[in-house]
Amino acid sequence: MNIQYVGFRVTATARVYDFHVIDSLEEHRAFAVQVKAEAFRSTTLKYQQGPEICFLRLKRELAAETTETPALRQLKIEATDIHDYLERRTPRKRS
């Protein structure tokens, strides 16, 4: 499986990051992961981190999919996703 970041679109309230997932030579799927614009203003999440946090969210969704429950094509980054991402990416200060 290959996940390709295609780019992003800006809407009135969010940034939508687009990805193509290539499962085989014949199967290509398109996914969109949305981050509310407010998340970039109210947290330390930076615009440059948008593609990575969305890629990681999509990767988790794809890992959990089954034949009966395929991955959703439209995903949203929630506050818990941002919190977890920033916790893993921000080095802790030494005492």
C-alpha cells in the first residue's frame, strides 16, 4: 500500500488535505482529511505540520479497516488527535 500526499485546499473554515492510496496497480482511492482552521490558531499546531498529522490519521484509519468496514474517505482531525500529535512531537523540558 502506498499513500501519496496530493496537496491541500483551503475552505472558509478548514484546510482539507488530499491523499491518494494505491493498494495495487488497479486500485486507487482518494481520501480527504480536514483540519479546522481554528486548530492552527488555538493550539501550537503549525500549518507545516498539517500534512503529517493528516497522514498519520489516515494511516491509522487504513490500518483499522476490514473488508466489512472500509476506511472512511472523509476524515476529520479532532482535538484529541492534535493533543496526541503535539505530545509526541514536542520535546519535554528537563528539570
